[in-house]
Amino acid sequence: MPAKGKEPPHEAYLEAVLAELEQQGPRFLGKELVSIYFGGGTPSLWEPDCIASMIEACCRRFEARPGDLEICIECNPGHCTRATFAAWQSARVNRVLVGVQATNEHDLMSLGRDHRVGDGLSGLSRTLDAGFQSVGADVILGIPGGGVTLSSLAEVADLEPPHISAYELTIEDRTTFGRRVRNGELVPEDEDTLAEIYECCHDELCSRGYEHYEVSSFAKPGHRAVHNSLYWQGADYLGLGNGAASLLCSEDGSAVRWQNRRSVKRYLAADATAHSVTRDPINSEEFAVEKLWLAMRTANGAAQEAFHGLESVLQELLDSGLLKHQAGRISPTLKGFLYNNQLISRLGLASR
């Protein structure tokens, strides 16, 4: 994005993304368009007219009708206005995800969020009242210094959004959080506290009628995220714009993944044929294992046959209570969700 205080390059960015669509679209010829997702960064900053043009172009390229698709956009609480909602609905956006993250001053300051106490809940409330087909809210768990408190989660759930994503705060070395941890400004919660927070989150939302259908995702009946569910199934996706990733599957079970350059400036300066900076071919055996890992993030899990050649580690995971077997399918338990990285790591090591 441009420097703070400068207007985003709305039209120039639209032209670049449309050019990329024309260049990459033919590679997905014959694939069915199921969802359009505006995410990454702050897509709600983009002019609604540009969003409308992008939706129209995607539907035209793939001969799809907007009414048949999930068309979703991530939104900052400060952008939840009546005028914006009306423009999005005119463009046929039908699902909005509000980045509430936290509702109290301590957590918002720890996260460095630019919205004030009350903004998240009021923004979510306005979104729910706007008449979209579905609405979701994002909440961060395990914020340093917060202990086992679920006040933000409970306040969000009190508004009854059809979908809630509850993410554990990720602290990586090369981020502001990583620097603050190294400097002693932030002390992460210990593993036992994080485990207790996660289990309390599960109990709280399930008691309110939400289905815990993916590691971090909870939905009321009929409101699972279509776009994300396709990703967890290892389906094709075409990512457009700076930093976007794409996956194209082949009939032989192999696939190829590529990712665009992250810098907006460099993305805009590049020819549409030169946006991607990485290309990762995946053979059929590797992709089968990758899809298995993705399935282990979901309550649906995978068919037992997908574990062919992994029977020994499968039995270990069943015995340890990380997985369960039901009606010919293998799926994670709550413990398997809680220790999902360990579960996936053990499957990955066993598959080599």
C-alpha cells in the first residue's frame, strides 16, 4: 500500500489486476467459478466502483452469475458505513468479514489496532443490520497479558454473527510483535494458558449453537465459508494482485502454485506476464499428502483411504486422541485441533 496518508492508487491498481486476470484467466479455462474473495491487506479501502468492476470482469471471464457465487470482502470496523454497504451490495457482495479482533483497550493497544474501544462491535452491528447474506467476525485469542479471559469473544458472540473466526495470536520474529517480545515489552502466554483459552473458546461458541468446523472457524448452520472450505479441500484458486497466491490442479493429481510480488509499487510496474516471483510444481504424491494435511484442519477430515501407506502413524494418532474414526472417515478431535501443528508435522514426517 502507499505511504501513510496517501491515497491508494485505485484505478491504476484496478487496471493492473484486470490485466492479470486476462493473462492468467485462460489457464483456468473449464474451471467453475464458485467464489470471489477480497482479502489481504485492507481491501475495504478500495473504491467500491473498482470492486464492482472486478466482480463484473471475473464473472464475465468465467461465465458465472454473481447470484450463484459467494462474494466476500474483509472489512475494517472503521469502513462499516451505510454508503459503503450500499455500494458493495450493488456490486453483488453478499458476505462481509469484520476485523473486530478485540473489544477492550488493553488488547487493542497490545495489537496496535487503529480502531477505538467500541468501534469493532458497532461496526459489526451495522454490518449485521445491513442485510448481507452472511456476516463474519474475526477475534484474536491469547493476546499477551490477557490471561484466560474471553470478554472480546463473548461480546462478539452476543451480537450473533453467523460466522466467527477465532485466531491465536501468531508472533513471528520479523514482525513488530517479534521485536516487542525480544525487547521484553510483550510476554507471550504460556502453552497451558493458550490451551485453556482455546478449549474455553470452543465450549463458549458451541454452547451458543456454533459448529466448530475448522481449527479457527465457527459457523451457524448454513454459514460455513465457501471460499476457505475450497482451500482446505485443495481446490484450484486464482489469486490476483500484489502478494496473491494461486493454485492450479491437473487431472493427473499434480498441481502448481505461484505467488505474486508483494510490493504494490513493483506489482504496478511489472508487466502482467511478470507478476509472479515464485513457482512451485507439486507432484501427485506430494499434493495428495498436502490435501491430507489440509483436511486435518477440518471437522470433516478425510476418507480413511487417504491414509494409505500411513497406517502406522494413523494408529498412533488415533491412540493418542488426536484423531477419531467415524463412518469411514478420519477427523481431528478437539485435542487434534488444539495440537494441529504437531498432528500435521507427524503426518508429514511419516509420509517422507
